[in-house]
Amino acid sequence: MLELLLIIVALAGLVWVMRREAGALPALGVLAVLGLIGVVFGAVTVGILLWLGAAAVAACGLPTLRRRWLTPRLFAAFDKAAPKVSETERTALEAGSVAWDGELFSGRPQWQRLLDFRNAGLSEEERAFVDHQCSVAAGMCNAWEIARERADLPPELWEYLKREGFFGMIIPKRYGGLEFSAKAQSAVLQKLAVNETLMVTVGVPNSLGPGELLLKYGTEEQKNHYLPRLADGREIPCFGLTGPRAGSDATSLPDVGIVCRGQYNGQEVLGLKLTFEKRWITLAPIATVVGLAFRMFDPDGLLGDTSDLGITCALIPRDTPGMDIGRRHHPIGSPFMNGPIRGKDVFIPLEWIIGGPDMAGQGWRMLVECLSVGRCITLPSGASGIGRYAVGWAGGFTRIRRQFNLPVADMEGVQEPLARIAAHAYIAQAAVMQTANTIDHGVKPAVPSAILKSQLTEFQRSMLADAMDVHGGRTVTLGPRNYLGIAYSANPVSITVEGANIMTRNLMIFGQGAIRCHPYVLDELAAKDDNDLAAFDKAIFGHAGMVFGNAARAFTQGLGIGKSRVPFDEVAAPYAQEVSRLASAFGLCADAAMASLGSGLKKREMLSARLGDVLSNLYLASMLIKQWHESESVEHEAALMHYSCRTLLYRAEQAFTELFDNLPNRALAMTLSAVALPLGRRWHKPQDRFTRDIARAISTDSALRHKLTADTWNTQEAGQRDNPLARYNALLADSERAEPLYRRIAKAYSQGELPAEALHPEQRVEAAWEAGLIEEDDAIFMRRFEREVLDMLSVDDFAFDAFATDKDRVVWHTT
């Protein structure tokens, strides 16, 4: 009996030490003391075994002992197995900074560190701009007019955007810009997402473009010249990076700049002769200044001994001789300005390099550092914004659209997509706001930018598809009345640009995060490169302690033992504890995958993608929990919080399951599954009761609907284009009065109290009034209500030959 008790206590003590990553000394103490107890009280065999275990711990765990025999052997093995990191990869890895993503990688997230990123909200100036200027801009848009009739924004909108500083949100006030916070930039783009072309037109100059590059790397002369002109719209920028053979693999640029001498302003100067072909360049057709990325060579040694200087970025005015610019591509669904740029033997002086000649060859570093911020804001904000409008449009339409004598919003088949739309919108809003807030605190989120870009644009795809489904024929029929169809057709643009989602999910999220965010891997690689045995010893055994700690935490918490302490209320706390549990499992599985596959993990993209999926869902859940913690909840929001968190945790566990099913080392896979999910999967798709509650809330004039559609264009002012969201809001405000009247009239008709030929709602209203079943003021109300409902249900039709660009080729079948 004593022997069994000693073994149980020893295992419990070691697990306790491992959970806390307390190091070798406490483990040594546990084994030595229990061994002594065993020897003294007659359990000699077990006591000796415990002492042998203590000796092994001492030999492997105490630095003075292990460095004599174990560390050199591990160093040699690591040197052979560690993946080779190219200079390009190293630059990408060193770009940006690590914050909450690092906490998740550690497997032991400290929630207070996330809460320390206090969210002060928008300033009064920023709030006023979102409320006023953004509403004015949105009110100048009609999707059909922009996409089909103009293939451009209206000229008065272009002028307004320039005059009000929309293109200078990131530019400091000393240069004439707005100097908005990241949160404000996101709020602006979310509101402008009512129209894809408008959002992209404003978003691109404020993300990846010459403005941000100039701010961070430009010379004072370049800043003083260009930034004021960019801020007030005198200059429209574009940035030429991608081309026919360089898309997601931007480092494979075939465009070249050769150092040479040439003529500029009548003088011979040292410069570059550029030959390039760029495609898919947003704003290129109308740009007045082009940022250009190219590979720089100095074959004649005019600058020094290095021939291949690497990727370089330069600013080139549109009217530079040899520049071929102005033609357009036709982006699917949205006519935002996008086109090719070409040039052959275009000569520019070296001073046009962004940052001057000293920044030659630094272009890749410049680009990846800018991407870490810009990619966090523009497309994720667009996705979050369209989610706000999708909630408003879909909820409003499904409440006023009646079939079988009831609103379709009350049909469970419709409620399911409505709840999905609301949850995706809710998650997206939290993720964008909280990540932008970390940027305002100085974080440059490289890995979160990849998570947000890929995950939220996929959410956008889902929200738009669900919104199209519940609208039915209303939005598959294009025309000026259709507020959704063009945005739906344009969605592939967001999926593809700024790092295609396939590449981002399969290569970037975990591939970059495994080294950049891991607490020890980067230090191990640096120690290997520096041949620093002491630094390697510290890193590798810290890493080992983390592995054991994650295994212990994942297993015990999976059994419901020792849940982590979290600073949240009763709604959020269980989900935060689950994020912590799954973070431990993620850290363990990430290390196991890297150790078992080594450099081969790079090629196992599907495994990498699943690990990235776990990280992505844990990150999104964390942002949602923080948003809940910081904001005042409204009625029905708890149901949405439960639905959203359960969805994310379900997806995380699904990714774990797929990982375990596909790891090539089956023994390792089964071991990891037993440790990470000892009782099997805990999370399932949300229950129907949440779905019904959410769908009802967003399709009525509720506080939750108002919260989810906040900061949208939801007003109808004189002179503005038609605003369907404002009209739906007005109808929902009246539906509480209309609904009992519908029921009374329908019951009367079914009982034969109204004429059988009264088939239209308007006819039944008149018949009910004449029969004295409703009062005159109710009849007046219902006439107005039904007119507005019918108008919102109506679609456009056109002349037979309206869509033919060549009228002479139209076949008139009836003549």
C-alpha cells in the first residue's frame, strides 16, 4: 500500500512541477524526499527507484551537470536537424512584433497581459469623422451606378474624399494628414464597406502604399514633398509589387533596376534603368505617383562591390518617360481602379529610392514590416464592415418578407443562416477592434495580420453567401435596388489579394508563427548560428520545460483538474479557461510536429494549416472574450457570445482531430490525442436555442441589432442615394404594431370573414377596414407600411437589349 501511495504522490508532485514549469530542482526535491520516505518506512525498492529518478533529473536538469555531457550532443543533433532559414525568411520572421500570439504559443497565456492593452476608444475628432464625413461619403454611393453605369466613383465623391482627407488617415497632422489611430482607420473602412469600390479606394492608400513607406523610411525631402500632397489628394498613389510571375511569392520579382549613369534634368547623374511589368495594381489607372518594387543590380560596381543588391523600392512620378500606365483590369464584381504598369529602360535618379540610396536593397524588409500593420486593417475591416451591413439587411428583409402567413425570419431554416451571419459579424468586429487597439499600443502584429486577413475574409464569404440565401430572388436580380449582389460577386477579390488565403493559411500563420512567436525556437536558431553553447542550453531546456508543462496542463485540464484562473465574468470565464486549455494542447502539438517532421514540416502544408487553424480560432476567441469584458452587454448578447465562442472552440477541436488523423507518426498522433483530448472532444456546434434567440433579435428592433449595426450608414438624408438599411430599420420599428394586425387580418380571412378574392395584403387591409375589423388609423398605417414593404421587395427590370455592349449583335427573337 505504501509503495502505491508513494508512486501516486510522486506522479502528482511531478505533474504539479511540470504544470508550473518550475524546473529541475523542485522535481529533484519531490523524488528525493519521497525516496527517503520509502527507504525509511520499508518501501525500499520504490525508494531506490525514486532516488534513481532523482539522479536522472539531476543529470539532465541541473545546468552544471548537463552541460558536460548532454547539451553538446543535443547541440550537434539540432545543428543537423534545424531547418535552414534563408535571408528572405529571416527578414520576414524578424518583421513585426509578438504580443498575444506569443502568449498562445507558450501554452500558458497570461490574460492580464491582454487586458493591459486598454481600449480608450475613438477620440472626439475621430468619432465625429466616422459619424459625419463617412456618412456623407457612403450616401453618395449606389452599387449599380458605380459598378455598371460609371465603372468608377462619382466625380463629386472623388472630390469629397480628397477634400476631407480620406487618403491621409495615416499621415501626421504636421504634413496635413488626419493622423488617425488604427482603431479609427478601421472604423472608417467598416462604415465605407457599404460599397466595395469605396472601401478599397480609401483603404489601399492608407495601408500598403507609398504613404506608409515614406513615413517609416523616406528621407526628409521625400516626406516634405509627397506627404502633404498625398494627404490632400493632389497625389494619388499606387504600389507596384505583383506581376505575371510574382503573386503570393513576392520575393521572386523578375523586375530589375540596373545601376547606371543617365540624363536627368539636363545633367548626367547616377541612377537606375528599370524594366518591369506589374499587374493587379490597385489605383494604378489614375495614380500620379507609383511606388515600385524591383530587384536592384550593380554589375559595373558603381556603388560598391556588391552586384546583387536585392529588392528595392522607389517612387516614380506618372509622367516619367517610358512608364506605360493607365489601362485597367476588370476586377470581378467591383470596378475599383486596378490595372497594369509597364516600363522598359525607364531611367530614374538614385534619389527616387524610398529612403534614398542608403535604403537600396532594403525593400523586402520595408514591405513585410508595412504588411504586418496594413494587412491587419484594410481587408479585415472591410469584412467586419460588410458583416455589419449583412446583419442589418438580412435581418430586415427576413422580417418583412412573409410566406405562409408569417415572416420568414421566424422559420428555423432561415434562422440558422441569420445566426451564422450575426456570429461571424460579432467575431469579426471584436477581432478587428482589439487587434487595431494593440497596434495603437505599438504592436506590429505580423502573425495576427495573417490570421485576420485569411479568417475574416472567409467569414465575409460565408456572411455574403448566407445573406444571399435568405434574400432569395431579391438579391440575385441585379439593378439599382440590389444592395448585396455586387458585393457578393466581388468577394473573391478579398480572398485573393494581400496574400491569397490558401497561401496564408497553409504557409504563413503557423509557418511564421512557429518560429516568430515561439518563446524559444528563435533563440535556439540564433544560438546555433552563433555557436553559443550556453545560450543554446538555456533555450533548449527552457523549451523542454515548456513541452512538459504543456503536456501536464493539457492533460489535467482536459480531465477537468486545475482549471486556469481567469479575470472574467461567469459568461466569459469558461471560454477563457478553454482557450487556456487548448493553448497548452496547441503548444504541445506544435512542438511535437516540429520535432517529428523537422524541416519537412514546411512541405506538409495541410498539417501546418491545421495547426494554424487551431491558433487562429484561439486568437479570435481571445479577442471576443476581451471585447465582451470591456463593453456593456445588451439583451440577447449573451446568447450570441455563447454561440460565437462555442463555434470557435468547436472549430479549434476539429482542427486538432484532423491533425491527429493525419500525422504520419501514428504512435505520436495517438499519444497527442490522449494527452490533448483525454475525454474526447468537448465542444459541439451551438444549440438551436441560441440560434432562435439570435435570429429573432437581429430581425427585430432590438438592442442587439443596433449594437451589431453600429457605425454603419443608417440614415437617410436629403440628397443622398437610397439607403436600404435605414428603410429596414424604419420598417422594423413599425413591425411591432404591424404584426398583430397581420395576424388579425389573416385569421379573419381564414375564417371566411373577408372576401376570398382579397388575395393581396393591400386588398385584405381594405376589406378588414370595411368590415370593421380594424380601426381607420390602423388601416392608414397598414397602407403606408405595405407600400414600403412592397417597394423593398421589388427588383429591377430593363429593356431587352440593355446589357449588350454591342447593340448591333442583339437577336430580337420576337421579330
